[in-house]
Amino acid sequence: MRRFNNPVKNIAYLIYRWITPIADPLMIKSSLPNFPGYLKDMITYSKMKGAEPINLMNTYPILYEKSSGTPFDAHYFYQDVWAFNKINSVKPKEHLDISSKLTFAGLLSAITQIIYVDYHPLKIRLRNFTFKQGDILSLPFKRNSVSSLSCLNVAEHIGLGRYGDKLDPYGTKKACKELQRILATGGNLYFSVPVGKPRLCFNAHRVNSPKKIIEYFKGLKLVELSAIDDQNNFIENIDIETLENCSFACGLFWFTKK
């Protein structure tokens, strides 16, 4: 749990932790009915033999995790497993990842040398892990120089200003062009974006037509198209027309340079 040296900040953070579960409209339905139970559990626990003292400043109400199932983000879970398995099967000596989830890149460092590029500075000390700060629209790598490359759930954000980048309606297209530029002949690119009926959700992301993504990478050969569909099912070698009619699926594209 985060703590500050400033007492005022600590009190403000305490209030934030208590209000957030019931102030967020999306959480009220599951959180508010559980608040009395939280208070009851806290009192009951404090009276139990061997219980640690409960300091109000350290309380942290978690009110929405008493459920019949284990929640998870299907897009990120399945895409990371998919890409990890593909990369592990090829066993490259070195792999370049462009701003995918940091945990994904960290796990890859257990099986190969990783170069991780992100728009913002990053301080990490990890064996087999090298960080380079860079912009996906102007990557610090030569043409045809990268034989193993991944970029997962990144390109849909480019050009929307969400991460401090410049506004650009062609951000996703330009990012795809740059990935294609640095990929070596015979190299592999593992790529994902939200796909389905195209729309802009400013400034969070774009939902792209899977056919349009393939068009953006017209200089590459599509080896595999898999996806996580609208029902959060992981489907290998999915039919592209099925994806075209989705609302918010995650397209998993495996390309190679001819």
C-alpha cells in the first residue's frame, strides 16, 4: 500500500481509498452492498485471538472481489500467452518489443535477450533486459534489422495524445509502416490491436478493421490471424469476416517479411 511522508497526503489517500469503491458508478452495484460486511469483518477480525491491531490509517476497503469467478482481462491474458508461445517456439537469440505490457516483456527475458522500447523513460535492472527510449513513429533501428519483433495493443493509441504523443489521425497506419520498415527479411512480427467495426474512441483508442490492418502491412505476409472475440473466447485461425463484424475483439496478427 502506498504511503507518503506528508500526513495531509496520507489522510487524503485514506479518504480516496474509502470513497473510490462506492463513488465509481461502475463499482457501486457490487461495492456498496458489501460495505456493511466489510465493517462487520473488520470488527470481528479485531476481536479475534492473535489479530494484528487495525489502524484506521492503514485500512483499505476492497469490496468487489467476493465473486463466484476469477476476473481477468481476456484480451491481454490470451494475447500475451499467444505471443509468448510463438516467440518461444522460434527461440530467437534476441527479441525487440515495442511498448507492450511490461510484464510480458519481462517474462520474455527469461527465454531470450529483450530490447524493450517505450515512449517514456523506464528504470529497470533485469538480466537479459535492455531498455531504449523511442517513438514508434521513428524507431532507433535500421531498415530490415530486426528478426523478432512484437507490438501488442499499442498501435491503436498512436496519435491520440493519450500518452503525450503528438495528435495524428494517421498514427496507427504510420506505426504499422515503421514496424514493417525495421522487420528483417524472413523475420517475425507479432502484432495486436482492437478490431471489429471501425470507430474512434477518443482519446483512448481506435477499433480497426482487420482487413485495414492487413492492408497497412501490405509488404508483409500474414502467417496467422487469431483473436479474442466479443465473448472473450480465444480463437486460433479465426475467419476474418467474423472479426469484421465484431464490436470490440482483439486481433492477433503474425506476419513475416517476404
